[in-house]
Amino acid sequence: MASVFVEARPKGRPEGTRIDDYVVETAGDTVLGTFSTQKAAIDWAKAKGHTPHVARVRHLNDKKRPDHWRAV
């Protein structure tokens, strides 16, 4: 089972601005899927056998820092 990351887009958006969609990405930033909700992205990742992770704090999302992420 591969770990994947669910992130809101656009990346680097100012706090309080609209989220366009959510992506499921690998640690290498390869997009595996795009979804309208975070729940849909998480459900899809689990159905594909991945372990999805979400950022503990939205603006702290360095994939090389495990403490920035939590498994869901």
C-alpha cells in the first residue's frame, strides 16, 4: 500500500480564498486523481488500496516532513 497525499488546490492560495478542487498525489507530486471534495479524494484513495494522508495544517504541507501529515 502506497502513501498518498490529499491536497487542496490551488496550492499556495491565500487563507480564506476558494478551494477549486482536491488532488491525490504521490510523494513525487504526481497527480493520481482530481476530486470536488476532500472526502471523495480520500474514499477513492482507500478504494485503490492507498493510505491517504492530509495536512495537519493546510499551509504546512511539505511531503518530506512526516509531522506535517496525518493518515486518514
